[in-house]
Amino acid sequence: MTTYDQIDFSPLLALSDTEVVTNSPVRDVTLASGKVLALITLDNGRDHTRPNTLGPATLTALGATLDTLAARARAGEIQAVGITGKQYILAAGADLSEVSNVGSVENARLIAQLGHHVLGKLSDLGVPSFAFVNGLALGGGLEIALNSTYRTVDASAAAIALPEVFLGIIPGWGGAYLLPNLIGIENALEVVVSNPLKQNRVLKPQQAFDLGIMDAIFPASSYLESSLRWADGVLGGTIKVERKNAPGKIERLTKWPIAIKMARGMLESKIGTVPRSPYVALDLLDKAKSGTKAEGFAREDDALASLVTGDQFAASMYAFDLVQKRAKRPVGAPDKTLAKKVTKVGVIGAGLMASQFALLFVRKLQVPVLITDLDQARVDKGVAYIHDEIGKLEAKGRLDGDTANKLRALVTGTTDKSAYADCDFVIEAVFEEVGVKQSVFAEIEAVVAEDAILATNTSSLSVEEIGAKLAHPERLVGFHFFNPVAVMPLIEVVKTPLTSDAALATAFVVARGLGKNAVLTADAPGFVVNRLLAKVMGEAARAVYEGTPVADVEKAFAPLGLPMGPFQLIDLVGWKVAAHVQDTMVRAFPDRFYANENFHELAALDQVVEKDKGGRVTGFTKAAEKVAKKATGSTPASAEEILRRVQDGLAQEIKLMLDEGVVPEVEDIDLCLILGAGWPFIDGGATPYLDREGASDRVFGDTFHHPPIRGIA
């Protein structure tokens, strides 16, 4: 087997001319015992907004530093090596911009091998190595710690994780082999596979310590001093490091394969079999139960080289860039200095959706929030719900007592609309019918100040039509949330031909204040997300009414890699809401969207679909079957035919939306689908997938992206 010392890594340095290099200066620390610890501090010279990352030049320099320290250890000059980071940050992992520009499978393998070569030196210095995890440690940052002999963590560190599976790759610098052998297979599966697939969940320092990833945890106020004192105790033998999941204590023969089998079943049930990286990670974790570290690292090299050069990673990096950069700088948003300062918010309605709005506004903006409804009983119920939810957050420790009491006091409810007089921003959450919305806004406009902003949460109605009877329609803006309100990160900000820059700017500033990402959309039927979901749902319904079994339709959608099948999605959204959206889209575009009158009859049922334990739809209920049979044909469509209809239908609709100027650019379509509908990173949203599958070319003879977003393998 070729050793890493024999490999020429110079081709990688030619790729890294834009790398922000993280330096690795060393200072000697004399411990209380008189022993000397050489302390490396990773620092890229930037502030905390630009974390340390590990590109080829950084790794090469760190490798040289570690070689020097190994020589000093052999000479007896130092008795230990420590590695930590600049303030708040150890490292945020590999420099992904460098990884995504590798250019060849050979270079991709070199990146994996270079990481193993350099980080592996931490366990081969001739003296113990200590990772002092003083802050953020993601991916390669955590793998620095895993390759070290001992690990401590700052109790205030922002996040600790191996998020690679979320991005379509795997922990490729030791994580997939070292972690299960440190903390056991069940815990490793949680960190490597489950957490990334749960909206990229991370570990808090205490969790990392409890799992056994970290050997000690110290408060921020004395973190480095405490860590150095602890390291001195370990070196002197006065502190014994006990690991409950030490390699000799980990059961491998029975638990390990059972855990892998259960995880595989869970993955197939939850995400299907299209995403590659979770299954590659699973195989690596499975094989980590035996064999040498060198063999484990070689398997990671091969896996990373394959994934980094594949289509799913290319699409994931496109999606990651959208979420990390474009979402934070919304295209088309007016200058934020035009925004009206919001000191009080009004919510029209006190039902569940309105109450969720009110809770979000009061938590995030911490300004007075007023809710109203037709009668006091509804208002009281809404206020009680909000107070109860605040209480739950307090009980979980997410709010302290003083803050919880303050938030409760900020929420008021009444049936008296005149209380809206001093509100700067008023949003409606009433029945989805134009006349109802026009009526409530007419009442409110008579009360509020002339420069107060009015917002509608309509999911598909014309915002311009809703504001048609306003004296000042320029103050009205669409502000479309997604369910569940507290969780989904997208708000579609809808601009009518009359919406003022002040109203628009206020909407964007408020969205940011709520912790949401806002995307500008024109006032078109369904805006972005619901228009495209209506296309997906409509094609699913069409196939069923042609005579295709529901379960077969769900399976036909699997290659899209969506987080759930179409009927599972409809069941989540609500059958009545879905029927309403379909009606809206068919009225607007009868030649392109499908809806069946039968849909409303299904929506009236208490339960429409049956599901398995994983939540996947297996068919209609007996009551739904009875309703559906009234309109079902006898010419079922094949899975290939259904998938092609969906692909081509989406390609056609997205092209039309771009031609109509519904959003500024194609990237905004994908951003909306990722943030508002959970569209997978491995598809890049929708358009890279449609280009890759040939749907774009079939529909309009071109691609959405030039060149198409593809891997190089």
C-alpha cells in the first residue's frame, strides 16, 4: 500500500491561488510541572465572520509545522503538542471552494489523501497531542480533534459537527473511521448520518462531551488555562482519561451490524435511495468495525474522490452557495434605509396561523404585538396559545423567566380594530378569499397611519386584487410564510406593480428580523413555491385518476429525491389547502395545470391516505378509494411516463416564470424550492437536476445553466 509520504501533493497547490490561508504559528508553553507543550494556534488573520478553513496551502503549511514539532519531540525539547484556534473558532472544515474546483478524480483523491496525511501526523508525533476545541469545529475542524490523542472543549463553543453528508460527501479526513471507534456505532451514526439529515443539526459542547467525543469540558472564562492544567495532569499521570466507549469496550459482533441494518432501513424509509452520500457514509461506518486505521483512511480516500467529482456534490455546492450567500443578500430588495421602523405589529386574526405569526413576531422583534378577531373568545384563545408556547420555551430553557414574562406582556388581544392605530406593520391571516381580505384591510386602513405597511400572507391569490380597494395600495406587500411558521426559513416577498420601495424595504428588513430568508417575487399566481408544487401535485393526481395506484405514483417520484412523495406532501399541507391552490392554478393556466373536481370531495374526508411507520404513503383509505373511483380511468401510466411528465412540466413552468419575470434570476427559483419546500441540495433545487436529466433541452432546446451544473466524474 502506498504511504502518504510517497505521494506528490504539488498539483493541489496549483489550484489554491485564491485560498485564504490559515496559518499555524507555534509558541512553547511551560506547564506547571515544568514540561513544555508546543501550542499551535490556527489563524487566518480574519475576524470571526471568516472562519479558519483547511485548503491545500493551509494543510501543507500545517504539515510542515507538525514535522518540525515531531523533530523537536524526538530531541526531547517538547513533551506534548497542543492545537487550538483563533477566538471562537477552531476550524470550519475544508475550504469547499477549493474542493469544488478539483478538476479531476485524481485531484479529488489527492485532497482526501492530503487531509489524512497531515491530520494523521497529530497521532504520530512521538508525544501526546491535545486538541483544545475553543470554538466552532465542523468537518475537518472536528477531524483535527479526532486525530489528536486527547480533546477538551470550551463550554461556549458555537457548534461541533460532521455535516458532510448534508453536502453530498462524507467525513473524509478520518471521521468515518475514527469516530465509531471512539464513541461506538450508534452514537457515530447519529453524528455522521442522522444529524446532517435533520436540517444539519449540530452538537453543543456538552453533548459532544456526553457522547465521549471530548475528554473534558471547561468554561469559557478560563478555558485555555484549564485545558493546559488538565493536559499537564494527563501527562503527569495524576489525571486518568476514562472512556466508556474505548475500543476494547465497544461491542462489535452483534450491536454494530444491527445498528447499521436499522439505519439503512431508516434511510430508505425517510429519504429513499437517490442520495448517495448517506449510504456511502453508512458503508464506511460499517467497515470501520474492523481492519486497520490505514485501511479505513484508504476507504475514505476512495469514497471522497468518487463523491466530490459526482453530480450530487456539484449540485449541493450550488445550493450551499445560494443558501449561504444569495439568501443573505436578496436580489431586488430596495435599500434598507428606506424601511419604516417597526415598533408595533398588528396581526389580523387569532386562529392557529395568526397566533403562530404573533408568537414569531414577539419572540424575534420583541415589540408589542396585537391580535384581533371577530369575538373575544377567539381572541382569548389566541392569546392563551401564545402564552402557552412561550411557557413551553421557558420550560425547555430556551427563554429565561424575565424574558418570558416580558414577551407575554407584549402580546395583547382585542376585538376593537381601533387598537391598530399605532401599528407600523399589520399582517392578515384570515380566510383565503379575496373579498374577505379586501374587507378586513378596508377596516384597518381607516385606522392606521398613512405610512403603516400592510402585508398579506396569501398563498396564491393576487396581491394586487387584494389591495384594489385600498386608498393607498402602494403600502400593500405580499408576505408569504410557509408552514410550520417557526421552522420554515423562507418568506416570499411579493411586489405588485404599485408596491412602494418603502413597503418592500420594510418587508425585507422585517423578514431578516424574524430570522427568515426573503426572496422577491412578482404578483403571479402561486408565486414560486406553490406554483411549482401545484405542478407536482397535479401530475400526481392526473396519474391516479388515469388509474395508476397511489403507491405506484409515489414510487415514480422517487428519482426526484424529494423529502416526501406528492401525496405525503399534500397530506402535510392539508387537502383543502392543496385543492384551493390547484383551483387557483387551473383558473390561471387551464392548459398547463391539472385539477379534478373530485379533489374537493377527497378534501372533505377526515383521512385520505394510509401511511407506513416511516410516514410514506401506501395508498388511499377505503373512504378515499370510494370517492376516487368515481373519477378513475383504466389506463395507468408507467413510472417512466409519470416522471417525464413531472420533469418536463417543471422545466416548462420554470422557463415561463423566468420569461414572465416572476423572479429576478433562475437562482431565485432554486432558492425558493430549497428553503420553502425542502427541495434537496443534491438536486441543487430543481434546475440543475432538470438540466442534467435532459428535461430543459426537451422542453426549450437549451439549459437553465451555462454550462450545466455537473460533476466531473
